[in-house]
Amino acid sequence: MLWNLTYADPDRWAEVYAISGKPLPWWKKSGSPRLRLLDGSAEVQALVDETSDVKWANLQRTQSGAILYFRVRLEVYGVPWKRGDIQVKWAGRDDDATLQLHAKDQNVTLAFAPGQLKAVQAFVRDAFGPV
């Protein structure tokens, strides 16, 4: 499920954390390297197509999964996932490697530089378990 997380609405954050778990403390290195959001389900793709800007995304590890964050214009959107609900696929190209995250309600394709492969793999393993 896609959430607009621009505003500090405690009820909305409570629902997001009910799905993904509470965030980890900052010293636990809970953020992923910067990722490019390439594709996603219909509602994500509609937002990606809304502007011509490159869509940068970041994953934040939580106690029970991760939250994907990205911006469209001045709005911040998030997709919370629970560990065990995600299927992960890796693909590589000459200039970029891609990570595909699939869940029953939301899927995305993210790109990252080949030099970041080990960092992204470690993040995905820590957030979603061995793949």
C-alpha cells in the first residue's frame, strides 16, 4: 500500500508502523544506499510519470521489514513492507544493477550502481531475511 507521508500525522504513522514495525535507532545503520525508482505498480508508476525528474528512493530498515521512501514534487511517499511478504529479484546491466521487490499489494523496480551491490544485498538481507 502506498502512503503519503508528507505530514506528521500520528495515526497514519501508527498504521505504517503496524505493517513494517517501528524504525530502528539511527546508530543501527538502518538506511539503504540511494536508489533510483524505475518502475512500480500502477499507483507508483502514475507518480513517477507525473514529473520528468529522476526519482530517488531510499529504504529504511525497521524492526519487522522496511519502508521505501520517495519524493514527487513536494510530497513524500512511502511503501511499508513486512519481512516475509516480499519476494526479491536481482538483475544486472552494464551501467546499473536492479532490485525488484514484489509484494501482493505493491511492487517496485529500483536501480543502483554496480559498486553498491554488496551494500544493497546486505541491506536487503537484514531487512527481509536471506534471499
